[in-house]
Amino acid sequence: MAKKRIGVVLAGCGVYDGAEIHEATLTLYFLDRAGAEWVAMAPNIDQHHVVDHLTGQVVEEHRNVLAEAARIARGKIRDLAEVRASELDGLIMPGGFGVAKNLSSIAFNGAEAEVNPDLAVLLRDMHRLNKPIGAICISPAVVSRVFAQMGVTVTIGCDPGTISAIEAMGNRHQTSPADGIVLDEDKRVVSTPAYMCGSGIAEVGRGIEKLVSRVLELAN
Amino acid sequence: MAKKRIGVVLAGCGVYDGAEIHEATLTLYFLDRAGAEWVAMAPNIDQHHVVDHLTGQVVEEHRNVLAEAARIARGKIRDLAEVRASELDGLIMPGGFGVAKNLSSIAFNGAEAEVNPDLAVLLRDMHRLNKPIGAICISPAVVSRVFAQMGVTVTIGCDPGTISAIEAMGNRHQTSPADGIVLDEDKRVVSTPAYMCGSGIAEVGRGIEKLVSRVLELAN
């Protein structure tokens, strides 16, 4: 039996300006452990900004989302613009502020946010082909924006601002603990809050482990 | 019972110029899952160089090891120079080229390498206090250099050049698969080859899971 191929969308490398490293790494880990193949991808664009993760301050630097995401993928990564839904059996988006700053403008525009056009096409194509989407941390807000007014149910934990934004997009929010998942069976969207409300890597890992497992079950 | 406190030494953020992200993240994950507390640390020094992880090329940039390592630790990290062995119950060093380029000069000088002085003091103090040291990937070569002529037994998998260097340092090398560990019970040093010879994150994870478990058993 061929390995299931699951795309993993990375938003850079680091919680404050890119992909959340624990969420991204554990996604790859649980996929590989389950015998699936991961296909890492990121957009070939500049980061919105660069944050010094020691001080939390924005610094005067420029970094490329794809080149930084390549750190998490050990160089084994593709330009998001070149990946087609037809190649994949499922797609997972780890979180991190890069999802809200580089892959979309959720951090700045909430319910009115724009989403990277190549990512929006990929998400719509996955949905059209009835393939599952896993969304971790803040990523369910991006999924909600792309699928606005479709009544998709997701969780981002319990953050009131983001819940309001998801509802303003015409979708539904379901509260969940950090290590739980919410499944929209009809839309084939699985989500977990991870560090949106989790405080430790093991707790966050329990949710991601369940999400990966459910995405693989739905990937057929 | 108080949580066991295990130091985790990070060499930056990225396999080619810093800490190997999978090895570092899985170390934190297995520690937290086992109920231990991790104490991340890195030296406050410039990286030897910066490598574009997409192209593999060295680029004209400067990055700080502590600030980059803070990405893996989500900002929860300390200057290695300020951490004392007396605070810790054990110490683990994940791998990555940063271990051989930033924490030491193993990549350039092999058996004659220099080791960051604060790291050398910390390793010697851990040993003097009879506390366990876990070394992943290329890190056993640094441990070997600090404990030269002490006959410590470690593994870095099966890389002939590094094995020769370890033997030239007056220590012993034991071959191991990527997902195995080697324990020097007398010196309380545990090592695993990880990506020195492993090809996938789940395989590497099995070795790190065993190493973390053994370090915690030895930490009393």
C-alpha cells in the first residue's frame, strides 16, 4: 500500500514571526511515526517582520518564509505555489504567528483578513477533492476565512477575539481544551488549539497526535 | 516529589548552522511528557556563520546563538554562562552542526577542537556532581573532547571520521543504530546517533525517547 502523502504548510521558523516549531515538528513526527509521508511547503515570500525571540522585539532584518521554514524541514521543502492538491491525501497547517502575519493578515485584519492566494487555492482544491484538512493553533482562523459563510466548525481553544472573528466569517466555533480536537465531519476539517491555550509541549502534543491520527483516518 | 530539572543545551536553530530542530524539540517533548522540567540554555555568542537551509549556501548574515535558540524554546531560555550544574539534575545536548561550529570547533579541528569554555565548565561540573549527561547526534564528540583521556564510551553511530576523532581523544566509540542508545554507566553518559545516521524523524525519535528516559532514571 502506498504511503499516505500529507502536506504540511509552514509559515517560517519561530512562534513569534513564523511557524511554531514544536507544533510543526510534532506534526512531522506523528506523521512519520504513523507511516505517512510528509510534504513540507511554504510560500517563497518575505516574512512580515523578524522578531528577536529572546527579547520579543521586532528587529531590522529581512528573512524569507520558505528559507526559514526549510530549517524545520531540514531543507526538504517545496514552494507552496508549486504544490497541487491532486498530489496530496491530506493537508495540515501548524500554527505560530507566521500563520497570522505571513500566510494571512489575520493578526491585523481579523474577519476581514486576506489569505495568501496560493494557500487559498490549495485549501479550496483540497476541499473540492474531499481531502481532509488539519488546522492547529491559529490556523483554523485561516481555514475559516478561506471557507467563509460555509458553516465550517473549528476550534482555536477559547480566545474571545478570534472566536468572534470566526463567527463573523459565517462559521462556527467550538470550545476545546488544548489537548482536544474538534472534527467537522461534513467538511473534513479537524482542528486543535495547541498553544492558543496550551502551556506545555506534552499537552500540545496530545492534541496534535489526535489531529494527525484523525487526518490520516480521513485520508483515503 | 519535585520535578527533575534537566538542562538542554541549544546551539542555535537549524541543522546546518545551529541546533537540529527535530532533535531539540523531541528532547523537550519527551522530558515534558515524562513530568520533568526542561531548562533551555545557549551561549550568548555569534553563530560561526548562517546557512540558507533551502540552498545549503552560506549567506552574509549575522545571527546570535542565544536569540536563535530562543525560537526553539519559545523565548524561555537562559544564557548558558549563567547556569550552574548545582541547579540541574541532568543535562542533555541535542545535535546539529551548531554543536560542531558554535559550541565547539569539532567541525574544523576534530580531535584538537576547542569547546565553548562555559559549556566545558558545566559538563565537568555535572560529571563531578555525578549527574547524568545525554548527548545526541554529534554532541558525543564534544563530550568526548571535554572528557579527553577519561575512557568514556559514546556513540555517534558509524561515521568513520568522527569515530577516529573520539578514539584520538582517548575515549571509546561503540557503534549503534540511529534509534539505539549507548550507556556508559560508570561515567553516567548516555548517547544516541540520531541524524548522524538516521533518516527519518520517527526513527531518530525512538533513540531520543530512550535517551531521555535513561537520563531521567540516572537523575537522582
